[in-house]
Amino acid sequence: MKILAIESSCDEFSISIIKDGTILTNIISSQIEQHVKFGGVVPELAARLHLENISWVIKSALESSNTKIEEIDHVAYTEKPGLIGSLIIGKLVAETIASYIDKPLMPLHHIEGHIYGASIENDFVYPVLAMVVSGGHTQIEIVNSPNGFEVIGATLDDAIGECYDKVARVMGLGYPGGPKIDKLAQKGNKEAFIFPISKNDDSYDFSYSGLKTAVINIIHNLTQKGEEIPVADIAASFQYAATKIVEKKLEKAIIQFKPKTLTVAGGVSANSEIRNIIISLGKKYNITNTFVPKMEYCTDNAAMIAKLAYEKLKSSN
Ligand code: KG4
Ligand code: ZN
């Protein structure tokens, strides 16, 4: 069984083909370079660039996987959430291919796809406890099956990746700021600044706007005084506050839900500290199925959508 999957929810247009659970190809056209000068993703530009990339991405996905379009059995695509212009393009491409080959369509959820990015190379044993950390989401989910997702907590304001990007912008690091802060943090002292650890309570919810404001205020104060900005120390202290709360909430969820798999998903799962936290919590609580996705499956890609589609079909047979 071959599934063709399309992911186009933000600034990547990607097509993957999966055969019986094995990813044959995962072509990603990334637009990061074109959005850098605006300091973030411009929705109108993202949709227009997707239009330019559709043809070559389809062609190279089929060629690199040695697949004829007629061999596809299902067409999956990201239905939501995401930028509306970008999503519509993915949906139209999926509908066109599906109607041309007369095969069923599968509209899928972007975040559920991110979670299954970690199962591309490792099989999930249920229940799965998944920490979702991306540019648009910060939430903890319990996954009982490929059709059973329960959100137990989420951010009340900014997402963690959004917070990294906004802090990085004020630090003059450019877009996307997450990887840049992560790199700088390796050289800094995490105790140099004490930043607030928000929503440090018994809930599974998060809040990142207070941390963002606290970091930005420090930078503005130092700038006003004409002092040099200790970027590495700020990055390390910020990263500590942003990730410590993830560790705390996940530990509580592990104790309450006793998962058989622990995993992390979304763009910020590329973060070194987040990866350390997941791996050490897995060791501490003896969760042998503790998976961090391969770097190429952390940020937006169609392979994760393809794997989700495959697992859904497998579970319904
Ligand atoms: O999942 P994703 O590709 O797009 C959304 O669906 O949001 O995530 C992108 C986010 C950006 O905010 C980016 O700064 C962040 O992931 N990111 C990181 C790292 N690598 C990517 N944040 C912190 N540390 C990283 N190493
Ligand atoms: Zn994403």
C-alpha cells in the first residue's frame, strides 16, 4: 500500500510517499530564506511560494521513490491548523491528485502528524505521552491510538517556539530564532539572570508571554544604560526558564498517566535542552520507549503526515 502525503500548513511545501510503513521519499521545499528579511513568516508570501514549488516537489517525490502516480492508494494532506492560504493549496493539490487517480482522500491534523514524526523510526506502544513544542503550539497530549488524542494541557498565550523567535528578534539574532538561541545558550551561564517560570502550578497548562516580556525588558534596560548585552548569558538563562517548566509538567504527567512511550514533537523538539529533558525523564522513569524525532522530522515535513495516515489505516483494518 502506497500513500502520498502533502504538508503545506506554513512555510514548507512537502510531499512524502510511504509504502507499507516505510518512508520512500520526503521532499521539502523550505522558504525560510525568503522570510528572513521580514523577521517571520509572511502568510501571503508563503502561499505564493507554495504555488511556485508544487510542480517540482511532486515530480521529485515520484521520481526519487520510483513511483507512478497510479500506484498511489491514498492521498493524505494537512487539513488544519495552519495558515489558511497555505492550507488551501495543499488541499487543492491533494484533491486534484485523488480525483485524477480516483483514490480516497485523508484530511489530517498537523499536530497529530508532528507526534507521529517520532514513530517513523520507532513503533509507538500505547499509551503515548507526547510533548508538543512548536512555533504555534505548546501542549501535552495522551495518545491512546492513531485515532485517540487527548490534549491534557496547552499554552494560554504564546507558544514556546513563538517565544524563542520573539526574544531572538529583540536580541537581533534574526529568524528563526530558536536554533540561534539554543546555540548561544551552550556558551552562556544559565544562572546569570533569574527569569520567571510561569504557570508553575498543578495544571498541565503553560504560559510564555510573561517570560518573553521579562527577557525583552532586561534587554531594553541594558540598552538604555548603554551596557553591552550579554547575549550568551541571556540565552542560557532564558532557555533554562523556558524548558524547566516543560520538565516539571512532563514529570507530573508521567507519574499520573504512566505512559508506555514518551516522546516530543514539533520544531522545538530540535532544541538540545528539550531533547536532554525527554531522554533523562525516560531514564528516570524507566520508559524504554522514549523517542526524540530525527532532526529532519522535527520541523514541518510530509513524512510525519504520511506515517500518521499509514497508522490510521492500519488500525482501521
Ligand atoms: O513545528 P515547526 O516547524 O512549525 C510550526 O508548526 O510552528 O516549528 C518551528 C519553530 C520555530 O519557532 C523555531 O524557532 C523553533 O521551531 N525551533 C527551535 C529550535 N529549532 C527550531 N526552538 C528552539 N531550539 C531549537 N533548536
Ligand atoms: Zn509544525
